[in-house]
Amino acid sequence: MFDLRCRNVVVWLALSPLLASCQSEAVVPPAAESGPTRTIEHAMGNVEVSVSPQRVVTLDTAPLDAALALGIKPVGTAIYGQLPGYLGDQVDGIEILGDASQPNLETILQFNPDLILGTKLSLEEQYTQLSQMAPTVLTEGSGRAGDWQENLKLYAEALGQSERAEQLLQQYQQNVRRLQDTIGQPQTLELSVLIVTKDSVRASTTGSFSGSVLQDVRFSRTSAQDDEQGYSLPLSSEALETLDGDYIFLIHSTYRPGGVQKTEFMTHPVWSQLQAVQQGRVCEVTLDVWLAGRNILAANQILTDVEECLKQTSFGQAANSG
């Protein structure tokens, strides 16, 4: 019988030339050892996945968000910077497997996963190595372009939780309708979403993750942000007036070096002239939700952030003036 230690070495041959004596052994497909399987079609083709995966690894915030929402706690995850704060104690005990842009493949192998979830956008080059460790399911996009609902369905299918995913999406739509009812006429409110760094101002567009959520509520967006082709647009500080609206949502980072420098931004002469600033309708929101979350828990948090922002200000007056 093929020795497990030798099999792990064979799997790792694509990463480092260990124990040449094992090279002649055939690699056992990971899924073949986990009992009954299902065929999952994903961004890299078809893969056989265990009917009931037990040791799931997520290699981005989006599949981590999705897995937790579906009631599955990964044994390990790759992240950007640090674990997203909005996930709270749900992430307690989950091992960090490196940065999402370059996960630690050796550590992943040591965790002996039976399913790996990620995105083609960031993991296409590592797919061969990952798929030798465990069945690997990748979404085509990362969710940052508003494709998060389809990604949730694919992750759910791989996890055997498709029915639960449909329930979550139905609940999300109910949350959207509840917010619409609270506001009354969301289409009369023009929202602006800004990402400000030390060197630039970026407009988060209708084609972004947060933009898709705001579109579901039917908010209007400034003309500079009404772009479904990209998820953000670079703008000069002098173009700030094109980003004015009834409300401004200012995305800031709590963990990324070189992130939002809001102090410098808010001292710019044009800032104080914006309508939303003068009327006290500027709300700060976090990057890990509005940009990095890219799945169902983050989407619901965006709805909560918007509702809390509007409740703290005179949104009725803004709606009536539209």
C-alpha cells in the first residue's frame, strides 16, 4: 500500500524536489480517499468533491465569509492583513495560512484539507499544486465586480449547502426590501462611495461589490460612479466636486499599511464645499466590509451600515429634497 508520507512528498514535488525515490509512485487523487463524491463545475473545469467535506480551507475573504454564513467553519484561511473584524468571534480558532495573494502552500498541505475554496483571479497559477493537495474549487471572479451571489452559490454547491445558500439569498432580499421600506424612496437619494489613499482618491462604482448592494436597494449614484465595467475609478482631489451627493460613504482601512489617509483628504479645500459635508451626511465605513468582504455576510453588513448612517442623519429631509 502506498505510504501516506510518501504520497505527501509526491504531492509536494511540484513545489520542492524532495525524496526522488517517491517520484515514480502514482499520486492518489485526494477526492478518491474521502468516500462518495459529487462533480462540481468551476472556473478551472470539473472536480470531484466529497459529499460532506470536513476539513475546508478558504484562500480569500470571500469564500471565508461564504463558508461561515453556510455554517461551515474552515480549519484554515488565507487573508489580507488580518482577519476581517466584521466576522467577529466566528473566526476564532481558524488557522492563518498566509496572505491571500500568496498563501503558504506547505502549511496548507500540513492541514490535510479535503476541500479548498478560492478564486481563479488570485490562485490560477497555484491551482495545479492546490488540486494535488485536495479538490479545489475556484470562482471565476473574486466578487469585487458584483458577482458575489453567483460565487456564494458555487461555494455552497461545493460544501453541499445549496439549499442553505438559497435561504441566505432570500433573507438578503428581505433585508433589502426592509431597508427600502424604511427609506421610502431610495432612488431619490444620491450616494457617493469614496476610497481615499495617501496619493489618490478612488470612486467605488456601481460595478463594485458595494455598488451591487447599493443597486439592489435602488439608490442613485453620482454620474462619476455610474460605471458597471470597473469596480473603482481613480480621480484627482480636484475632481471631488463630481463625487458629491446626498450622502458620502468614506471607506477607510483599519489594518492595511498605506491605507486611507483621511486627515489629509478631509483638509483639502474642496472637501468642505461638498453638499454632503456641509449637511453632516458623511459616514465612515470599513474596507474589510465594503471592499474585501465580497460575500453574503459583508453584503448584509453594508445594508446595516447604510441604515445606521441614515438613521444618524436627516435622511427624510434628503429624500424629500430629491
